[in-house]
Amino acid sequence: MNFCPHCGSAEISKLIPAGDNRPRLVCGACTTIHYRNPKIVAGCLPVWEDKVLLCRRAIEPCYGLWNVPSGYLENGEGVEAGAIREVWEEAAAKVELTYLISLYNLEKINQIYLQFVGELVEGKFAVGEESLECQLFTEADIPWDEMAFTSSTFTIKRHFLDRRDGTQRLHRASYPTL
Amino acid sequence: MNFCPHCGSAEISKLIPAGDNRPRLVCGACTTIHYRNPKIVAGCLPVWEDKVLLCRRAIEPCYGLWNVPSGYLENGEGVEAGAIREVWEEAAAKVELTYLISLYNLEKINQIYLQFVGELVEGKFAVGEESLECQLFTEADIPWDEMAFTSSTFTIKRHFLDRRDGTQRLHRASYPTL
């Protein structure tokens, strides 16, 4: 932040406001405190029979690597709606959410992943705008060495674990847990 | 947003950028797109024996009403750490988190509540800076008509439900579910 979005002043300082205990961006002209907070990345692992649907990213970061369909939650949107939207955007697929499988903190980059498992409706999918390709993988075929993000690896592993155990658990972890 | 935080221009417009499908705040001078995303409100319902700890708010909004200790997640913080911090700030109490009990969407005000149940360590608490008072309540004594937020009512009800059933479930809903 170079300029105060409220008054336009360039007098932006990082300081601990009175009554607070963390440094904030504060405008020296209008005194507005500009808070910054983590973003939610909502996603869903689509499941069809014994396979899961992954997408190969057509966008940076991690262009060309595989991922669980996920993206920033939008204003006005609930987490479930965001997860369903991301599957549509990345894989042109509809899902019926089954359960929230992972809460994954990336504290250093201010992201909190919330990923569901969902049933891929009628097993149908195509290739969404943000993907190079989309593909169903059995556990044995997952391209573990070509995954875009640790959060995806975490969620996919937990899905197959839950399936073996016949449970539906929320798994919580922070980066760099796999 | 009156001025672009990047270049200081007042030419801020709400429009749908090329390749996007939602209106964004865009700077007409430097072309920066200013995304806005929901905030996470992290919290924890502290439990001691057959009681839960609630705090009466010393701050607006809802000054004087009761609440589950909760607040905005900070940059650099995981959801669990945020929930533990909020209990400390509001009730000067330590908790050991048991499980995530609720994901509660408030789409219209761009807030996503993530609240845990936690064990109140040694049953100890005081009154935090942001509270007028803190008090342990049995289910029969909960001040249902003086609750600050629907998210708190939702979480407290689900806690007593889970306890009766002997389960630890994640409950998901959107405002105004109670």
C-alpha cells in the first residue's frame, strides 16, 4: 500500500495503534487503520467411483502442475458455494459436496485452505478455462511429484485414508504437512 | 475505496475486468484490480464440566450482549491459533482445542465463522479487555435472548447437541440459521 485508499495520502506508516498489539498500516493524514487478513481458498476434490478428478493448471503460479480445484473465496459467497464454483471453473464439472475434509493453514502467505470431498455428478467433466487438462486418477496413478500445492497433496492423501477407514473426518494441519 | 492504494489516483471504477465475471474495483490510471475477499472470524467455545464460558461484549457492535469468544483472524496466523488468542483476549483464559464444531457463512457481510470447542484449562478465566464480564453457563442458564450473534447461538446449540449424542461433528450453515 503506497497511498491511503480512504484519503489518498502517501503518509502510510507501519505502527502499532493505541490499544492494539500488532503493527498495522496507518494513514498519517486521516488516521485510518488498514487491516489485512488471511484469504480463504475454497476447493473440492471431485470423486467418481475409485478415482479423483485433478486439474493441470493453465495459470501461474505452478503452471502445468496438478491441483485439487480451488481458488479464492469471493465476497458474497459461502465456502460451499465457492468450492462448487471452483470445480465448475476449473473442470466444467458439477459436484455434490460430501464433507469438509481439510483445513490447511498457510500462515506465511496468509491463506487458509478449506477443501471438501464431493461426488462428481454423473462422472462428467471437461476442461475449464483455468486448466490445461483434467483427468480422473486412481490412488496408484496420482502424479504425486507433479502436484502444484502441498494443500492438494494433503487433501488427496486424507481422502484415500478416510475411504480405507470408512470415515469422514476433518483433517487439520499447517504448511508444509503433506 | 476512494483512491487507488497502488498509485493514489481517484479514478476508481467498479467494472468487470476482461476474463473475469464479477465487478471489481479497478484503477483507471494504473489498471490495478483491487480484489476483496471474505474475512475469517475464528473462535472457540470454552467448556468446563457441564458449562460453557461466554463473554459479555465491552465493544461495539452488540455492546453488552453475550458471545462465544471470536474475532478476525490475523495475517500470519492459523485458524487454531486465532481461536486460542481470542479466548485469551476476551476471557484471559487458556483452552485446549477439542474439535472444529462450526463453519458458519455470513455471505452478506463477507464473514466466515470457524469456531472450535475447547477445554477450559483448569477451569480458570478472568475478564479480558474486550469484555464486561465472563461467566460459565449450564445449558439451562444460557442467556439465549441476549446473544450478540447468530453464529454464537448456532455453535452453543450444536455443542450441547453433540454432547448429548456423544459425537464431535462439524456443523455447517449460513446466516440466519440458529
